Amino acid sequence: MSLLQMSLQGGILILVVAVLRAATVHLLPKRTFLILWEVVLLRLLIPVSIPSVTSVYSLLGRSEVIGSLEETPVGAAVTAVQGQLAAGGGVSAGQGAGSGAASALSVWFVVWLAGALVCGAFFALSYLHWRVEFSASLPVQNAFAALWLAEHPLLRPVSIRQSDRIAAPLTYGIVKPVILMPKQTDWENASQLSYIFLHEYVHIRHFDGVKKLLAALALCIHWCNPLVWVMYALFQRDIELACDECVIRRFGDASRADYSYMLIRMEARQSGLLPFCNSFSRNAIRERIIAIMKTRKTSIGVYLISAAAILSILALFATTGASGGDRQSAQEIASYEALGLNLTDEDAFALVDIGADANVLLIADGTFDDGYGNAAAIRCSAYCVANGVLYDLGTLESPESKSTAYSVRIGSDCIYTASNSSVERYRLDANSKRFVLDAQYRIVYDADGGEACYRVQGGAEETVTEETFWAAFAAYEDAAVINFEDA
């Protein structure tokens, strides 16, 4: 999957999530949107496509939509960037310094790389600056804080420290997370401390620091996509909203007013830009207060709606359109099943073209990895449909399969099977609508290690040379391994 396809499909997914969020942010659990943003991050960062007939791109009959956008100026730019990355970022001398294509490609690469480096430098310098500031913090010597930590154990050691460099509480660190409190904290206000500690504890437990790091990485890579900036901002907000929701659910509806008032007071004391820290006061306070006041006990029905929304968006927008071949395969399989052929979950199938009027369907009851990424089979049954009639073309396997059998392969107009002592070539007989054994080559060893080679053709067996046998085996090896798919 190209960088352009990742960015474009990620942008479409961002739009869908943003629209859902705008319509239901106060109706669905806040974790719903975090899960969806995490799916967006995976789409932006992992160059793997998941073809699906349920994808919106397949349903619209536009599986080539993303690919066609590569022809636009923006698409050409991103494609050029990817090409330069694949080439190692340089232009060979043989291309010529004056080559227009190489020059344009280099310009786009330099622009993208400069933007990515500026974004990366901004995040890195901001993080390093604040880590230096935080290193001057002091451990908290407070009985309530010590008791709270003892009552909330984690596998990762959590510490509570305080600093005069910040104005509002925050959390930083992943392996050894720290809850950092302002120096002017009211350590006698147990209620406020409980709210703050739980809020930051939720950040730590949910690994929000890692999520923010991945969001920043996605922004650096896709900085030229404005929708990724939208995702980054909304993702930061939803992380805070999810923590607020956890606090209210823990302390009950009666805590909403006190917790909201505390947020308002914290918002008045900003601590500056903290890109990888979970700050208590970073996000839009109005949205947070409204969300807190509208937090209610979530019913089973709401959880079901949330799950349905997540699964629907995953199926429709997180997958890629099935290729034309995939859709054709699905249609052909459906036509076979409509005529009475039953495929089970244990079956694997392959549609092959051997020059007949229609594709031939091969069904195997088991496959194995041939070491080259193919799901191969040593035997299969063959079928075809002609004039609305389903024909059983027979079984294809090596008669010597009780010894070491090899994968079924396809030539230009035939199918091969083989073992360690034979090669078989099958061709489809148009009259009988069956695969017939066109030729078999066998090599036989006697007790003294002597060998004899035979060819069976047209029902007659004859002795052939060893070179003839190995030439037949070479033809088998030159044929393509048939790659089966799960039914």
C-alpha cells in the first residue's frame, strides 16, 4: 500500500469518525472514539491493505478510486515522495542532473522531507525541553499520596512528584510514569487530590503517552494532509474526555459539579505546550464541562450501538476495495453454490484459466505453505459451469501421492501433479468434460540403485531416457504453483 493510498484512505476514515463524533459525542461512551482514532492511526502508519467485498470502495464499484487519485498533482507529488524513499533518497548519476522527472521527484521529496523534519524537530525539542524542566521536580512527601499509590498498584512503578515549573497537574513517562503536581497544590484537599490522581492514573493505565507518540509520528509522516491535523487535535481532546468520563463514573453523578469547577480553576493555570504529556488542562474546557454534565450511566443498548458503529466503520472504511478479480471470484463462487456445490469452512478454492470456455474451480480439503507465500495443495477436485450446468471434472492428484507429494501446479493449458518419483500432466477433455491423464512420467529404482524411466501416454507404457523424465519434471517446476484461498 503506497503512502498516498494510506494518506487518502486515512483522510476518508478521519472524516467519517469526525462526523460521527460531532453527532454522538455526548451520546456514546468516549472510549468509542478513542478506539476509532486508534484504527485511524493504524491505517496511517501500517502500509497493509485488507481487501474486502464489504468495503465502501467495493460496494460503490470504485475499487480503483484511491489508485486513480495518484494521477492528480497532489497524488503525483506523494507518489514521487514514495518513489524517492524507495530509491534511498537519491538520484543516480546515470539519470542526468537535468532530467525533468528526476528533478520534479527530488523537489517533492525535499519538500515532504523538510516538512516531516520540521514537525519531528518541533515535537522532539518540546519533549526534551520539558523533560529537562521536569528533572528538577522533587518527590512528594504526603501521607494521602502514599496511601493512594498503595491502593492503586500497577506493574509499572508510578511516582508522584511536584515542580514549580508547571501550573497544572500532568503525567509523563511510559516505563516509569510520573504524576507531576504543581508546587502550589493544596495537599489538604483530599477530594481534589482524588480527582486529579484518578484522572492521571487513567492516562497511565491506558498508555495514553504511547498513543500520543504514535499520533505525533502519523502527523510527521502525513503533515501535508490537513485531515491528519484534525485527527491529531480531536484525538487529544477525546483522550481527556475519556479520562473525565472514567472519573465521573468512579465517583458518581454527585461529583460532576465539583469536578467541573476544579477543571475551570485548572484551566486558568496553563502550563504551555506539552506534546507527549497528559496534561490536566490542555483541551477545550467548554466541551469537557458539557461532556461531564451530560455523563450518564450507560445502558447495554448504548454499548451495543457503540460496538455496531465501530464494526460498521471498520468493515466499510478501514478495509480496501476488493479488486476486480476478487469480485469476479466471489461472483463465480456464488454461481457454483447456486447450482448445488457446497463449500465448507475447511475447504480452500482456486479459480484457474486453462484456456477453456470458462474458469475451472479447484477445491482442496487441505493446504500447506510452500515456503513462498502460497497456500498450496497436493490434491484437489475440479469443477466448471457450462450453459448453466455444473460439471464434475474429476480429482487431480499424483497416483504416487502416498510417497512424497508435491504441490498442484498450472501450465498454459494443463495442470500438473508430481511426487518424488513421478510427474503427471492433466488436460481437460471438452467432450467428456473430465480431466484426463495426458501423460505420466515415472522413475523407478531397483534394489541395486539402478533406475528405469517410463512414460504412460494414451494408455500405453514405454521406456524413456532419464533426460526425458527430468525434462518433464523441469516443465512441472516451470509451471506456477496454484494458490488456494479459504472458502
